[in-house]
Amino acid sequence: MKLEADFRQKVLTLILQIPKGRVSTYGAVALMAGYPRRARHVGHLLRGISEETAHDIPWQRVVNSSGQLSTYKIGTGDLQRVLLEAEGIVFSKTGRLDLKRLEWWAEK
């Protein structure tokens, strides 16, 4: 489908732009891609990325709107945290990220 291919392309293009040491939220990525209220679709898209492609897409830089990792639900939370910490990102004692400081938005 054209719509789904367009969504996928826009979302992945945005995620590739998130710099090391910064994060974006599922909702923000959906909004920047032109698909507001499709945060869950962004999550499903990232979850469906194959292991072969995952190393090319910085999927770990997308977090939930609370600044937490939703990927613990699917078994990749520990990996996501390690990858983010390797980029210099520091989590609070409660496992949250400071989105005011770390959140990235694409320039218009």
C-alpha cells in the first residue's frame, strides 16, 4: 500500500536523523512524519525490523512519552538501555530519561 510505504519511509528517515546521545518519542516521530496519533504504529514498525537491518536503524533512540523504555515488554529493554548508555545517555534512578534535555525534534 502506498500509505503504509510512505509512513514507513518517513518514519525510518526521521529515526536515522536522531543524533547519538539524543532520543525522540514514538508520538513525536509519528507527528514529525505527518501521521499524528500513530505512535503505536511507529512502535510496531520498529518491532518488525529484522535483526539484519536493526544495526542500521538507531531504533534504541525512540522511547515512550514518559521518557521510559517500552521495549522491556518485548524482551529488548536491557539491550536498548545498554545501547543508549553507550551513547552517553544517563537514566534516572527510576529508569527515566530527561526528555527536556535529551529529546530531539527535526528542523522544519
